[in-house]
Amino acid sequence: MTKPTSDTGAPGPRKPTLLRHLPLAMILAIAVAGAFTLRDYLSFDTLRDNRAALLALRDTHYAALAAGFVLAYVAIVAFSLPGAAVASVTGGFLFGLGAGTALNATAATIGAMLIFGAAGAGLGKSLAARMDASEGTLSRLRQRLRENEIPVLLLLRLVPAVPFFVANLVPALVGVGLRNFAWTTAVGIIPGALVFTSIGVGVGEVFDRGEHPDLGLLWSPQVLGPLLGLAVLAALPMVIRALRGRNDI
């Protein structure tokens, strides 16, 4: 079978192969397997049972433990494994509020970029090309996304109801640029990282009482209010642009 050629006789563009979709397929397969096999291990019970050993390791090999923690957290995010909340709390427990927040945010951002790249290189590239070539509703949707890319990306990070893996995959599937995705992720996850890390700072006392950390703190008014306030600020450019568009009609 001969390769398709253009009018000039040169080889035409190759059809997309399944190879581009392999990274995302592997991530999805590992995510499904991890949901069934790792849920009982990446838990607060595991942290409670191993906290003395982890603290001793931190005191003797701080840099090595920090590096290992970041690598483990990156894997959890990149493969959408259960235990992201546990990892964030562990960061606060081991490294304190300042360093813990920095390590949590760094690891989560790197992991998000990895799954974003895997999705964008395959399925995302195909979907974005179809949206660009389409007309009507899809074309208008694509144009609106381009006009409001930064506010939308920040909203995906700041609204607590949006699952983290959804905020990683959706931008890749609609053709968002890596640079904007990276910096909005790094900035947008800081408020949530602060909350989870602060829970980890006091988790030792929670374990001593025979309890589990209360992740419901994220939904308390004193935390949810500022987060929603930041979300409103992120959405403000879209509102202003929409109002200007109406005034121009």
C-alpha cells in the first residue's frame, strides 16, 4: 500500500496513530487499578500507623524525605490515584505550614502538568483540531474559551466543587496552552493547599485523640467564603467582557 501523496507528489500528512493516545490510556489504566488496590494504603490510617517512623526519617534525612514525598505526590496526581488529600495533610504533618504548602503545591502542579501533557498530546489535540475546524456552536465555544482562558482556568482551581483530575483533563481536551495551564495551576491551588497543609500541622493531636482529620474544614464558612471571593475575582474579567460585548451591540 502506498502512502497518500499531495498534488506535488510529496507524501501527505500521516493519519493520527494510537501511539499518541498511549500515555493517556496508561494513566487511565493505572488510575483504575490504583482505585481498587491502593485505597486502603494511601489513607490516614497508614499515616497514623507510620507517623513515628516518618518523623524519625525527617529528622535524620530531611532532604531525601522531601524529595521522596514530592515524587510520591507527583505520581498520585499524575495517575489520579486515591490519596491526594492524605498526601497534602502529610506534607503539613512532616514539613510544617510553610515548607509543606510549598512542597504540596509544587508536587501537585508537576503532576497536573504531566497528565495535562498526556491528554493534550493525544485526545486533546484531536478534539481541539475538530473544534477549530467546526462551525456553529463548537466554533463559538472555542472562541469564548480563548477569550476567557485565564479566568476559566483559575475558576477550575478555586471552586472547591471541581475535582482536581477534572481541572487537569478538561483544559487539555479543549486545547489550552501549557504555559497558561501551568501558572494558573500553580497559583490557583495555593489557597486549597494552605487549608489541607494547615490540617496536617495539627494532625498529630487529632491522632492522639483517636480521631481522623476533619477535611470538612474546606466547606466551613471561614474557608469557603474567601475561596468563593477569589473565584468571583477570577470571574470578573469574563463578566466585564460580556457586559462590554452587550454594550457594543
